[in-house]
Amino acid sequence: MNKHLLIVVIFFSIFSNAQEHEYLGFLKLPDSTFISYKVNFTEKEGFIKGYSYTDMNGDHETKSSIVGRFNDRKNTLEFREVSTIYTKSDITELDFCYVYFTGKTRKLNGKAVVEGTFKSYYDDLTSCIDGELSLNAADKIEKRTERFERLVAKSNKIADSTKQKIDMNQFMSRFEDNRLKGGEKVNIIWNQDYLKLMIW
């Protein structure tokens, strides 16, 4: 067998087992405040690596790296935020609370629900705030949203003027990737010697 072909086969066999997952939901704080929350990660042989997004498209939107584990037999998922990638918030890096989550899920698939409690800690591991986390698979939310829009469109009991005001795309857009608007700023946390920015 050709050496180059062997390298390609090995490369794809290593990375083909990793599965990508996206979940959308919220963090619930003790005072009943809800903060939008999204996680994107890959899972391979029980190990998780990816990103979390807090307060999506809000004034304090923050992207962080996450690592964790999924136990298929016990149906448990745990992950923690380990570093900040960027934030729109004015607070300094030392003031960030990092989420440490432990919860239950049946399977990591397009129908999964993830629920549990989280603790959060500052960079020096001083306790910050605790709460609950609830997530649904992004595919499941999108399908429900599409179904709801079809029901509204077919309904004779809802006035046309009300139908026009119902825009589920606007609801889903809060979970989209970062977009800067005029007057907004973003702080990028970077600890390397070299950074390449592409702005368009």
C-alpha cells in the first residue's frame, strides 16, 4: 500500500469516530435570572472538547473553551469552561466565572436533553455562583420551531396581523455565532506571541 494512502486512512480512522454536537438552552441563576447558553463540542471515546457561548448576542456575550467527559453507561455528562476566547463584556479576565457542569442525558444525539446543576469558579478556584443548566439538542429545537411555524400559518384562529409578528427566526438568531453591531466592542483573550485577525 502506498505510504501516503496509509497516512490518509489512519488520519480518517482516528477522526471519524469523533462526533460533533450542538446544544442550546439557558443557565438559571438562584434569583431566577435566565442567561442563554450554547455548547458546541466533539465527543470521542467519552472525552469532550469544544466551546460554550454565554449570553448569545447580548451585551456580555462570551465564548469559552470547554473540556469534559460523557459516560454512556451512566448517562452522565460533565464539562467545565477552562479559558475565555472572547467577550463583549467590560469585566476583566480575572473576574470571569467559569462554569463546571454535571448532569444527565440519555444519549448524545439529535433528540437529547441535558439537565443538571452547575457550579462556577473564578480563575483562582474561589466559588462564584451556582445554578441549573438546561439544554436541548439544536436539531430538536429547530424541528419544533419549524413545526410551530407551520401550525401558526395553517391556523384560522390566529389573525394574519399576529401571524406576521411571529418570527421564530428572530428567536433562533440569538443562538447564532458572534456578530458585532455598530458601537459594540469585543475583547479577545490571547496568551500567545502571535495573533492573526481577519476582518471583513
